[in-house]
Amino acid sequence: MERNIIVLLGGLLLVNVLGLSAHTFPSGYNKKLKNASVTVVGDTLIASTGKIERKWCWNETGLKTISIKDLSLNREWGKERPEVTCDWNLPGAINPNSQATFVSLEARKSDDEGFINPHLELITHLRYDSARLEVQHVVWVFPDAPGIRTQLRVKAMDGFNPEGLPEKETTRNYYGHTLSVPSGQTEYVPLDFSVKNERLYWGYYNNPGSRHDQSRDMLKEERVVGYPVFQDEDINWASGVGVDYDGNGVCVVKESHKCVNQQGHNTGSFYAGPKGLSVTGWGLQPKEIVTDRFRECWATWTIVYEGGNDGMQLALKRFDRARYPVFPERDIMIINDTWGPADPGGAQFAKEDYLLKEIPLLADLGVDVLRIDDGWQINPWGGEKEVFLPSYPDQWKNIKAACEKNKVDLGLWIAIRRAKQKDLLWNLEDANVVTWKVDFDHLNNREAFENRFKNIREIMKRRWMKTQFSFCPEYDDPRYGWYYAKEYGSIYFQNIQEALPEHLIMVPYHVLRQHWLMSKYFNSNKLQVLLQNPKRVDTRYSDADKHGHGYCFAMGLPFIPVFFQSAQYLDEAGRQELKSLIALYKEHRKEMFDCYSFPIGETPTNEAWAGFQFINDKQDGGYFLLFRELHNQQPAHEIRLKFLAGKKLGITDIRTGKTFTKQVSPDGMLEFEIGNPADYSYLKYKVLE
């Protein structure tokens, strides 16, 4: 006798299946976490954060999105497409006419072992007997977030055959034209491209050190207009797309290691067309689907916004922070990385005698962490003989003693593919490592991802909230991208140096330009930026010597500042200039770290007014950090501010202590003054009315 037994325990739905018949979709189920909820009404599954609501309809093929609703605007995005039967597919295995068997549904509170914010994790488990595949459709619902995260997890059944299934996007020749052929679909959003809309695609490049000039921006954006969209518009380089309908709309982001110039591991494409928006790229090749466990596909974020591109940036950053929360006690720091003065190599700055001189000078400046770069390990670059244990005669004893005496923490660089886990754990315990710079990675298959982050999680659990990782995306190898793995720390940005090689020499407006661009669609407090000594650069390749230490260091204040230079090479004037700025910054950095930062003013060109605006979550206060570039001839300039049109502001000049009030114009413009070129202004503001 076949029976279905449905047990409801503390809001956790467990479906225990006896027999092989189709099982009942659990109408009436409800689970809540603060303002987040999961509800089943008939064959409709509804997930809500309190800001966004998404509905799926259960049918014989799987789950199909039928509605995306912005609850703040009470506006629904979605148009019924009868020809679409399911949000996902795998051509050759799961097709529009495939039959799915419902196995179970469960929703539970989760925080991913403390690595992310509390949320409801909704898992719908399905079985495709003809394809010999099991699929889990996973939804993360964060209370009050403007978006929802979806993901597939896949397991093979006995008899699964991966042969002939798509491993990535391919192309076909059609009447002499090369057309894209989609791989497996992971997400579907039923947006209407038959009405007036604009599509803005964006993505960031990897190998950022090689993009250190004005002709190779870190950010690529492409705005596409015109409607209706009669045939699929395929974009294979972007990490995100914003679909705008008269200033409001839906933003969709690939949570993967995709970069504009690095496709990575099966990261797929966006397809905008008559049926809506499809997202492809499982992140699993068919041969990587195994029978002993579920493996994760790339996740997707679907975010609603209002207020044009500014509103989309804010909504994206708010959801990013729900997914990748800020842990000030773990992540706020000013780091000294010893490779900074390299010419071109920097291993000499990992020697013990140099470090023992450097530590007290760093402490005097206000630097929090000494991170020892390449050169501290036994037999550096010695192949199998290289060992990531300290090469110093007394191991960490003398360096630890100096750090403890001067209240400076210790960090380490590691070549992650050559480092043994047991050695990293030994260093963690013996040296109390608070940050690891992870270099020379190569993530080109699912096993590499699983092993890497399994080991990183083990290290972080050993010293909970006392250690973190910064991931280096340099070079063209597939590494981490910009929307992946930030729960473990931050991304390390651009190996810019003081001397050699020539293409990495610091040029202030190049640095400011790339920082400015990165802050558009990326939370700045998840980026470690490198700050050099402007007086030591080769003047054949840079005008850095015409800028002060404070100006160059201030370019990093929206981010996690990395003192990529030597305190021993500062003159007294430079030391005092940096010491003064760092002391002021430390008074405000916790508040700044909690803000969202945005680029304002003009794109840096060496004659622009450019800067950053920091906005707190209530939008009633924040900071301005403004730069009048070297060749700018305007001591006063109007800048369009974010979210402050018509507001009256109380402003404090942090460097001078002076206070004043200013009225923002109805169109958001406000005039600022900086008396000299190559100078900056550091201001705090409060909305008065």
C-alpha cells in the first residue's frame, strides 16, 4: 500500500515517502523568520523578505517563477509565459517536457554556521527519473532584504549518463553567423521585454594589476535600449544586469567567479528575450555530477529597486551585505603588506631584522597589522621543498614578541595551492594569524572550489572571528571573481608598486579612477586597496611625487587600507602627515565601515573633481571624501549627491574641525571648495531637515 506521511515539527516540514508515486505539494505550509516568510498556497510557493515577494508555480516539470513583486512599490514584475515550464533545464537531460517527481520541501532557519546573516533556507527536492537526476532548488530569504538568492544542488542517480550534455556555452554557425547556444539554465525571471525598458549589463575584470591605467578600466558597462526584444539578447561577459522600467526595476546578479575577461568554470550567460530573462551556467560539468552527494551550482540574486541606477546600486549593496555580512571585529584593520617597496621583488622585506625594525614604526603610525608577504616560508619557490612554516631561527618567537609589545597583529601571505593545511593550522595557533593573503590560486573545476573553501572554513572555525582571508585575483587564472566567497573576508586589489615593474608603478589618478569605478557595484568594505609612498616613485612614469602622503592614503579610506610601503622609508614630514590622517580616520572608521559608499563627482582623469559618498542605513548621515585632482583649475565645484536632493545638511570638516550648514538643491547638487589642486576634503554630514 502506497502512502505519503507528512510531519510538521516546529515549522520544519519533512516528507517521508513510502512507495514511488508522485507526492503531494504541501499546500498550507508556512514558516516565518522576522519579516521573512515561506508559504505554500495550493500549487503556488511564495517567498517574501518583507521587501520582495517571489512566487513559483509547481507543475509536472518543476518550479516556474510566475511573479516578482516589489512590496515597497506594490509593483509586480512578471508576465505569464505558458511555453516556459520550469526555471531550470539541462539540455539533453531536463527539458520542457521532462517529468519531475516532488520528493520533499523543507524551510528552516540558517546562518551557514555563522558565516552569513540569519535567513530562511527553503529546499525543494525533486527527482527526474528519465534523466536519472535529483535536484534541490534552494532559496535563501533574508528578512528585510531587497533580494532573494536561488541555487540548484544536483545529485546523480544510478544510471545517469553525462555523455553529450553541455559543459558550457557553445556556438553554432547559422547562415554564416555565429550564434550562441545556451548551456544548462539555472534561473528564470519572467520579465516583460515587449514594453519600454532598458537593460544595463555590468561586470568587473580579473587580473586587476594589469589594468592599472586609464585605457583599461576595471568596470565594463553596456546599456541596451530598444523594445520589443524579438530574439534573445545574449551577454556572456557580465556578472549583473539591471532591467529598468522608467526608473524602477529588477537587478539579477550571478554569484560566481565570472569576470569580464575570465569566463571561469561554466559561468554561463544572460539571455533577455521574448520569454523573459534566463540565466545559464550550472557551475558543474555533467561529469562532475556524482551519486554520493548533492553538489552546488552557481547561485543567482534577484533584487528589486527604485530610483534609477543610484537606487539599483544601493539595493545591490544592501543585498550583498545580507549575503556577505560585515564583521567589524574581524575585518576592520589597517594592514601593512611587506611586498609594497618591492623593486620588483619583495622577499627581502620578509627578513627578521627588517621586520623587527618595521614593527614599532608601524605601531607609531597607527597601522594595525603586519602581514608578511612572500619570503617568510622555508625554501621559497622551492617546489616540493617549499614549506609554509617560518624560516626564522626562533620561528615566530621574536616577531611575536615585537608585535605583542607594540600591539600590532600578524598576518601572512600564502601560495594556497602549495601550502599544506596542517602547516597553516600550525601557524594559525602559533602566530595568531589575523589575516591571510591567498595568492596563486587556480579554480578551474568543482573539486577545486569545494576543497579550497572546506579548508578555509576549517581554519576560520579554529579561531572564530579572530582570523579572515583576503583573496588575490591577480593574473589571468580563474580565481574568485567579485561576487563570490566574501563571507570569509575580502578581495585584495591591484599589486601597484613604487618602482619596478614599470607597468605597476603607482599613478595617483589611475589608482583613484579604479577605486572610484570599483565602488559603483561593489561594497567597498570588502576590498583591500594598496597605498604606496608617492615620494619614492620613478618620476619618468608617474606624477605621484606632486601629491602628498595624505592625499594618496585617503584614496583608500572607503575601503580596507593596505599600507603597501615601508615605514622605514618615510621622512619625518611624511610620517607626521600619515600619522595625523590615520588617527582621524580611526575616530570615524567604524561608522564609515557600516555605511554604503558610492562614487560621486566626475570619473578621475587627473583634472576632475571626484570622490565618494558614504551613506548610513537610515540615510540620515554619512561622509564625503572629495579629491581635486592635480590639473583641475576649479577651487569650487558642484557635485551631484546621492539620495540628498533638497536636504539641509550639517557638515563637519574632519581635518579642521570647522562646522557649517549647506542646502542641497532640488536636483541634488551641492557646491564644495578645495583651495589647491592635488588636495582632498574629508567631511562628515548629518541630515538636518
